[in-house]
Amino acid sequence: MTTTEPRPGNELEAIAAAHQQWEDTAVAKVLARFPERKAQFESSSAPQKRVYTPEDTASVSYLEDIGFPGQFPFTRGVQPTMYRGRLWTMRQYAGFGTAKETNERFKHLLANGQTGLSAAFDLPTQTGYDSDHIMSAGEVGQVGVAIDSLADMETLFDGIPLDEVSTSMTINAPAAILVAMYMVAAEKQGHSHSVVMGTAQNDVLKEYVARGTYIFPPAESVRLAANLINYCAEHAPKFNSISVSGYHIREAGSTAAQEIGFAFSNALAYLDECKRQGGDLNESAQRVSWIFNTHNHFFEEIAKYRALRRLWARLMVERYGITNPNAQMLRTHTQTGGSTLTAQQPKNNIARAALQAMAAVVGGVQSLALSCYDEALALPTTEAQQIALRTQQIIAFESGAADTIDPMAGSYYVESLTDTLEEEARKIMARIEDMGGSVQAIEDGFMQYEIQEASMRWQREVESKERIVVGVNEYIDPDEDATPIFRPNLEVVDAQIQRLKDVRANRDHAAVEAALKRLREAAHQDVNLMEPIIEAVRTYATLGEMCDVFREEWGEYTPKTVV
């Protein structure tokens, strides 16, 4: 924080003296009769004081540190009118079975008022295998939609105008290929790449850290991600070519400060590579979007979104000298915490998701999806998805949370939390920078180890009941059966494999071979790989065939064991 506008010294001295007197008299008197429930109260990242006063915000400069919405450093929001002008995009994560089934679910969600789509892909798609590959056995269409070729992408968005509907795609290692399929599917509808809207996660570094659906070594993966970012900056300016994820880092067990620090370090690695490839960061950085996680500590989560915007804007100026305000802004999607859902008393998760969603809205996010109450038991039902969407609509239209911008600004507590999270995240980033950056920190196992330690601390607190989880370690229903239920969709496998066979039988084999040969050659040239990928997609080359080219040329990543 800056100190350009400190409070008058005599005022702070008077507050400090009164604060101490309050502690020594009023607090001490009550504590003698009613000891506090715990020796120390903590958020995920820092101890929490009993009370916050102007002492805790003495170094805050309103104009430099808080400011106005839509202006640097964007602490209060990225748009001058925020939700008074336009509500956040309401999404629900969907994708199951075949492209046809998911297309039907997408249309149902749009008909019920959802304003954007969010696509989940099955594990074979996420790891670059075709549905008939031996590694795909048992996983085709199970945790998302199976996409093997352009034919599946065309079916997935049949009847959904890609110049009007924005789609968020949770895809990472093969993101460049899936986006190429999406762009070519838009071509088939008669739309140019320049009008296509959406987001690809495309954040493979966090896969090595927290999620596991990596394919290639980190350096090659960063190159591919940057190729997509630079291509979209030039040819698809409405498409967010990367959504850097703190979400999965937090789901793996990190603190809120680690979520910021690790995600930002990864993002800088992508931008450094974009710059090396000749990209103009005043353009490329405009399409960097984000996904973060919202957990249960209401005030810390609000402060986190404020700290995220401020720190990112400052980094863009400090590190890259970016002058374009649109490239300084941090625009984020958020999903409520999947790891906070409990299989026990699952309807309690409706309250958890509502609390988290409210924190995200008060924090000023641009897009929001709620984890459904039954996801700890099985893939979400239609009913659960509707409740999640209705929760967003109630917050938007009934709660008043969308009526004024950054309503927590000026709170001694929230401003102090905002400051603390920014400072802690900077320390984490500085440590990673000293190691040589994200790729080196990942290869050394540093991020993985730090997340494991934070996760273990949380688990110990739950087991000792220092941290109460309602329905899990307190307020338990002894008669409840909380066994998760997975409903496999075995019928999709044969249909998907037959569809894949039909695509292979009816395409131009010579064109496929020529496109794959060009892709293989380009893998070792310092060129943008998006054009040869798009060419291969147009021939109906499959996802697995294209990923196999890169596997053969670059190799596959083997993680270091973290002890």
C-alpha cells in the first residue's frame, strides 16, 4: 500500500489508545466469563483479528489503492457501472455423453435463461486420446462430452449460433486443437473467426501442479498455449484465448494467497512466451481471462477478487509497461468451490453455493457458475442445475447485491484483507521468480509441495474439529447414507466409437495425411502452430491423430515425485 494520504497522526494515536483501552477493559471483562471459542481465528491465508479499525487501513490511499470502478488499478471493478449496466454472465457447467446429448442439454439451459455455455469434456478428450484408444476405455463420455473430430464439434453446436452465444471450454493440453475445431464449426455456420465469442481454459501449467491432464513437457505446452493466444489476438479478437486458472489450484488445497500467487506466476510465463514469439502484449493481454474459485470464507473471498484486479493491473505496468487499459484489466469467471461440497447432507451445499456466489458477486466477477448441490454424489441432475441457476438469478434480481458497485469498499476489515492478500501473493511470486519462473518451479515440485502442505493443514483442522464442516464432523445425521453414486453412461461408448469410424471412413485420406505431415514439420519450426492445426481440423483429422504427432515429436511429460 502507498502512504501518500496517511490519516492524521493524532487521530490514529487516539484510535490506538481507545482500542487498547477497549481490549484491556471491555474485552478482558467478557473473556473472564466467556472465553473465545478458539485461540486463533484464521482465513485460509492469514490470522483474523478480533476487530479492525482505521489503524489497519492507515496506509491506504483511496485514489491510488482503491479508486473508482473502471479505472486503474481496477480494485473496485473493471467497468464504470458494473452490474448496474450489465449483469455477470450466468453459466452452468455441462457436458455428458455424446455431442448430441450435450447439445440437447445446452439448448435446455439456454431456454431457461442461461446467458452463456460452459462445456465439460471427457477425460480422453482432455488428454488427447480418441474414443477408441485403449487409454480411453471406461472413460468415454463419462465426466464430459466426447469430442474426437470436427464432426463432433459441429453436432455439439448444431442450432446454436456461434456468433451470438459465448462458450467457455474447460480444455487445456489440447486446447489449441479444440479451439480450432470450434472456429471451423463456426465457419461451417457461415461465421468468420473474428465474430466468434468464448473462452478456452488453455492453462496447462496448472495441470502439472493441481489437476493432472497434461500431455507434453511444460516448455512445449507453454509454446502451444502462447501460439493460441497470439493467433486469437490477431484473428479472433472476441475470443478469450486463455483462462488462467486459480480454480484448480484452490481445489487441490491451496490457500487464497497461493491461488493468486501460483496462478499469476503461470500467467506471466505465458505472456513472456507470447512476447518472445513476437506478440504485442497490449493486444494479447486483452484476451487473457481467468477462472478463480470461491470458498466459504465470505470476506476473504470478496477481498481476493479486489486484490486480484489491483495486483494484476500493477504487474502489467511494472513488468511489461502495458499502457492499454483493456490489457491491464483482470476479468474473471468464477465457479463456486467443488471441494467444499459434501456428500453428507448434500442439500446443505445449496446454502454453501449461495454464500460463495454472493461473495463472488460482491467481489465483482464477470461470469459465474455454481457447483450443484448433488455433485459430491454424482454428475449433477437437471434439477440441481436449475437450482444453481435460480440461485444466481435470485442474487441478481432480489438481493440488491447488483445495485451498487463494490459495496464492501472502505470496510476496515475488507481493505485490510485485500492488502494482506496482495502482499502475500507478491511474496509467493517473488519466490517463484527467484527459482527461474513457473516452469522451473513446477519441474522442481515446489508448487505441488506447497499445495500439499496447505491441504494437509486443512484436513488436520477438520479431523481435530478445529474447523467445523456442518454435517461432516459436527451436526451429523447418523442414519444418513452418504455414499457417492456414479451413474455411468455406458450406452454412449458404442455410439461414439461407431461415429468415429464413420468419420474416418468418409474423409479424404490423402488430405488428412498431408495436413498431419505439415503439422509434424511445423512442430520443430519456430512458427505459430494454429494454422497447420486448423488445416488438419478441416480435413477431419482426429484429436488423437494430431496429439500423437506432438507426442512423437515432443515426448510426454513424466512428473517428478514430490516428497
